[in-house]
Amino acid sequence: MTKALDFNTGYSSRRPPMMGHNAVATSQPLAAQAGMRMLQQGGNAVDAAIASAMALTVVEPTGCGIGSDAFAIVWDGNKLHGLNASGRSPASWHADLFAGKTAVPETGWDAVTVPGAVSGWVALAERFGSLPLTTLAQPAIEYARNGFPVSPLIGHLWQRGYEKLKDQPGFSACFAPQGRAPHIGEIFRNPAQAATLELIAQTRGEAFYHGELAQKIAAFASEHGAHLTLDDLASHRADWVELLSRDFAGGSVQELPPNGQGIATLVALGILEQCDIGRYDPDSVQSLHLSIEAMKLALADLDRYVADEAHMPFAARELLSDHYLQSRAALIDPDHASDFTYGAPTQSGTVYLSTADASGMMVSFIQSNYMGFGSGVVVPETGISLQNRGCGFVLDPEHPNALAGSKRPFHTIIPGFALDGEGKPLMSFGVMGGPMQAQGHMQLALRIMLHGQNPQAAIDAPRWRVVQGREVIVESTFSRNTIAGLRERGHQIVVEDPLQEYNFGGAQVIYRLPEGHYVAATESRKDGQALVS
């Protein structure tokens, strides 16, 4: 049985956990309002998630866009469903495309894969939605056409993105029409994006993959000598997939299978159970040491094996076997940091949102252009900013994640979900921030499921992130004694301000209480907003 929540535990925060029969938690207040608006109009949690996701492409373009990828986990009231709406590489991509380079480019057309988010919105709406897509798109359309005030964090990230991407095709015309990034508090309008969202909603995505918008994307690609074609767009599909699961703390944690990194969360939690991690206070040096070492082991396997699952050398579930996790846990020195390599399990700029409704439906949803604005490429007169997920491939031809045509790249974005010991929904949760995500999922699961911290406390607690080798970045809110204790164990600790460096990711959680209503919490480090009714 999962542990009861402790509402007396807290860390430095601006906000308390919110409670209600319906809940929306997103990384931007206007997007949260879009989702709640759907619930107030009689829609369900899926409707709210889609409306929020579409709104986020407008009000938080520094994290996602219409040209994003997306993933979701849905509790429909009886069972869980996983959705992989990530796109594949252009069919003409091949191993020699970037010969002589050490990595796939991070910007420009060479980084662009087929955008999948639109297909994700449509797939969710068709299977679980109750309101028309035209209704769900309305808040986003209004924000794009009438404008919205640029908030402080997004304004800062917008300026950073402009400095990096201003010369990429179409970027400045769309996101810096006055020759600069918009100022904080300035009203920004994107009428071209409004028209695009209207067309997507009216055609239920057909215009984006087969019609007018697809033709504009393909024509712009051809103009710049890029590989993306109409056939690549028309061939795209979103896939309903079976979730990966690991029992933990009287319940279970659920993640989508590769091509995402969610399996690293499950591997790390499985290793920590072998270490009897529950013996230690979550803020103790020993708990942090073991957690860091477990995550390092998980990331070593992630880096070596995880790719589009069709190209992995074995089934992803092999990494979750008890025997394998026991062998990995045995490598941890309880007193000293170590350097790990991968094991042998067989013998041979992101936005996250969570929604829940009074009927019991819950959604964990994430979408991203990657690295802020993504590739920097924006299709003229459409507001479609294209992701740069192509740089998720590696150029080693022997690696499972090697670049190839019509293949999904390794993905950083992952939605999370947890069930209680009876198989009922416990929480939908997510952490943003590239390589922070699997690590953040593990840290939230430890604090909430194992130690019973309330979701807002778990989100506000100081976080850490493994970088490489023994280097670990920690938030400056950790105590000096804790940092000294980790250094004594051999960890190479780098201290950063969570409000300045953005290395620790935003987070949202919606937790279902036994009575059936919800506790919603969101990131106090950033612009997140949780709304309940």
C-alpha cells in the first residue's frame, strides 16, 4: 500500500498544493486556463490536455511549437494507454549524410524530423475526447490572434533563443518581427499561427500531413535543399503502445517504452529497491549518494542501448529484470562514488502538463521542440516552428540509435504515471529539461511514493542532476553539510542557482487522493500554474 501524504513537510516555495475534483497543471498560466476552460464547458481531462497543449505552442514557444513531438499516458477510468506521437527521420537520410562530422547538427534543416505533436492531439481527441477539436483549439487561436503578454522567464529564454537562431530560415520573421525578441510584458501576436491552428482543427490534422500545410512545409524544405518531403509527412503515424512498469513503494511507476528515456527511471528505482533505499531520510547524504549512483548506472545503459525499439538489440524489458537489477545494484559502493559502464542484460526547451477530471480520467502529456525553439526553422506565414530531434541520433553506425531513414531518434521527453497497490491511478507527473527528465521522475517517485511527501513539497525540494562521470550538478538550496558530505564520497559537485541556470527542469504533479479528488502542484521555480475546480 502506498504511503499517505504528509502535508506538514515543505521546502522553500511560493505556493501551496491545490485541491479539487478537476485539475490542470501546466508550465504556463494561460495554458492552464485553456485546459480548465474545457473542463468548465463539459469536456474531460483529455480535452483539457489537448487545449492546454495547443495553447502552449503559442504562449510558450520557447519550449514547444506546432512542429513539436509529443507523448502521452492516459488513464481512461479503467486502464492505462500509452501514446508515442514522435516523428521519424526523412526516408532519404542515411549513415553517410553527415560524414566527417562528430554529431548531427542542432540547428537548421539538417536537424529536422517529421513533427508528431499534431498527430498526437488528433489521436487523443479521436479516441478519448468529448469536445470538437475546433473547440479545443479556440483558446490557442485567441492567444495567437489577439496576443498575450510575454512572461519574465519566457522573455529571458526568448532572448536567448533569438541570439542563437535569428539567422535560421523563417525564425526572425515569425518570432522577432521588430528585429528583436519581444520584451517582458510586451503583447506578442502571431496571426499566422492562429490561422494554422484553425486549419489543423477544421481538418482534424489532415492539412498538416496531407494538405495545404504539408505542401508549405515540403516546399520550404525543398527551397533550402532539405530532405523532408510530402511523402515523409504523409507516412507519419502516432502509435498506441504498451507501457513499461516497475513495482515500487507499494505501487508501480509507469513509463512509455523507447525511443524515450523513461526506462532509465524504472531501472534506477529497481536498483534502489535492491539497496533498501527506504531506510534513509530523502534528504540524507546516504540517500542522495545511493540515488545518484543508481541513476548513473541507469544512464550508462540508456546511453548504450536505448533507441527506436525496433532497432534495439533486445527487448527493453530485459533491462528491468530482477536478476539484472540485482547485478547492477551490487556494483554500488555505499561509501564512494564510482564510474560505471553499461551492463549486459542478455547473454548475447520542453513543456509538460497534467490534467484530471471528476470522472477519474487522468492525462500525463509532454511535447517539445527540443533545445528551446528547436531547429530555428519556421515555415513562412504558418507559425510552424520545427523541432530539432534529428540531433538525437548518433553517427556511430554500430549503435542502436545510429542515424538512418524513417527511424525515430532517441527522445528526452517522457510523461510519467504511477498506480497504487491495487492498480488504481495514483498520480500523473512529469519533469521538463532534457536529460533531467528521467532523473527528475525518479526523485519525485522517491519523495512522494516512498516517503509520502506531498506533491508541492516534492517539487520544491532541491534537485540534482548527473552530468557525466562523477560530476553532479546540485541546486544551491542544498545545505552546505549535504554538499560537503557528497564531496567526501567522491562526487564532483557543481552548485547552480535553480532560478538562473534552468538545469533542473520544471515539474507538475496531479495526485489522486483515496476519496477520489486531486492534489495538484506545479513548479515554483518557473512560471507553472495549477488550477482546480
